[in-house]
Amino acid sequence: MSQSIGVKEKDLNRLVCEIFFRRLTKISQSFLSGANKVRAYNGWVMPVLMYTFVVLRWTQTELDALDRKVRTTMTLHRMHHPMHLEVIECDKGLTPLSLASTEWQKPFVLSTSDRATVWKA
């Protein structure tokens, strides 16, 4: 972080974003395992931004654009699954505790003959 009497926030925000995405791309392109990529992301990539949240002012528009670019970069390198919303829609909220309740019903399973009928149709 450069120190001077007047802080040029726009230039510093742009510089920080460049460093952040350069590091994110290096981690994403590496041959680390998924868990080690997450550790590297949390320990080497995120601190670049975390320090600036105290020092620089970020608008909500800048943060939204940054978030969108991070998700795009992570999806591009297969670190982020793009079908997250579809997974949430399929979630029925079943937990081991809810399985013990009487309101929970077992899933409906078709018999072999019913499956053959559906398949032929």
C-alpha cells in the first residue's frame, strides 16, 4: 500500500483488483488439490482485499462487479459450480434429525414393471 498525503482511491482500487485477480488466476491454474486451493485462496488471495476494506472506500457497485468477476474466474477454472441455485432448489431440508420424525415419507420407488411401462411410453 503506497503511503502519501493524498490517497488516490480509484488508482489503488484498480491496482488492488489487478493483484487480487493475478493471484486468483495463479491459484486457479495450479495443480493443487481442491482443499489446498481453498487454503491458498484464504491465506494468499483474500488478504489483499481484506486489508483495503479498512483503508479504502469501496462502493457497492465496485464490490458487485468484483464478486461477479471472481465467480466468473472461479467457474472458468472449475473451482465454483455454476448450478448452485438449482442445487438449493432440490434441497428438501432433510437432516438426520428430521428423518426420525413421522412426517417424513420414504421416497416413492417404481417397481420394475412400472419402470418398463414408463420407458416404453
